[in-house]
Amino acid sequence: MRYLAPAILALSVFSVTMLPGCAVSRDQSSVGSYIDDAAITTAVKARFAEDKTVAATSISVETLNGTVLLSGFAKNATEKMNAEKLAHGVKGVKAVKNEIVLGK
């Protein structure tokens, strides 16, 4: 019991110093590239919403330095392929990583 308070204090200090290492690093070179990525993500999501062959609510879109990451679920291979084609068609997209899983 005598060493409980110092042990908790040491654990707290250790946790606080290690916590920043768990933060996600977007590695963006500038605010401009972050804004460009946000615009690309919005445009891809808008295309999904307009297209009847893609379930926009089942597919997540993230963009980093012009590379679009698609994830989530597609009903079939055609929907997965259409999502990738739509993403490639957005201005500013450099590459598309399609990690959509079939089956929902």
C-alpha cells in the first residue's frame, strides 16, 4: 500500500509521455495539400451518391496526397469495380487503393 501512490504516479507519467507516439501522422506537406485531399474525398463521395450502381453508404473514402483509399463493403465485384472507376475519374486523383470487401 505504501508504494501504490508512487507506482500510480510513475505509470501516469509514463502513459502521458508515450501517448503522443500513438497519434496518427498524416504526413501532409502543406495545408494546401490537406485541402486538396479533402476536396477529392468530397468529390468521390458525391460521385458515389449520384451513381446508382454504388452504395455510397457502404464505402468509406479517404485521401492522402492524391491517393484515394476505398474501404468498406460491396454487394458484388461490379460494384467494387465501379467504385474504383468513379474514384479514378475525379480530378486530382493520382492513384486508387481499392480495399473494398465483397459480401454485404
